[in-house]
Amino acid sequence: MEHPKAVGDRSTLAVMLALQRAGYVVLMPFGENTRYDLVIEKGTSFARVQCKTGRLRGGAVMFAACSSYAHHSNPSLTRRD
């Protein structure tokens, strides 16, 4: 089984490539604990981009729309919608 971090990195790379091909300047924040995965330059402003890994099911892209805290030591909750 592939590590979830490797799956997420591959998804982020695909999003970066699509944004770059669409003509955006793509920026990456330093570190792992930021509230977004990428930043794009939109003219004179910037926009945050959050990447999610999805799976095609019945013609729709399905993905988890919640945060997971199970990797933290002794979390008070493991998921938050």
C-alpha cells in the first residue's frame, strides 16, 4: 500500500502542472503546516490553493471533505468536517 503522503504529493504535482499549463505562476509555501498547499498569482493579487486527492466514481470525483487529526499524539478528535 502506498503511503498517503506520497499519494498527496502526486496529486499536488498534478494540480501544479495543470495550473502552470493554464498560465498561472505557482508558488509553494515553506513547511508542512500551512493552511494551503499552493499559491497562484492572479494579476496583481494572490489566491490560496488547497489540493485534494479524488477518485472517479460513477462520473463524479469523490474526496474526503474533512480534516484528519489521527496522526497527532493523543488527539481529542480524529476527524473534523
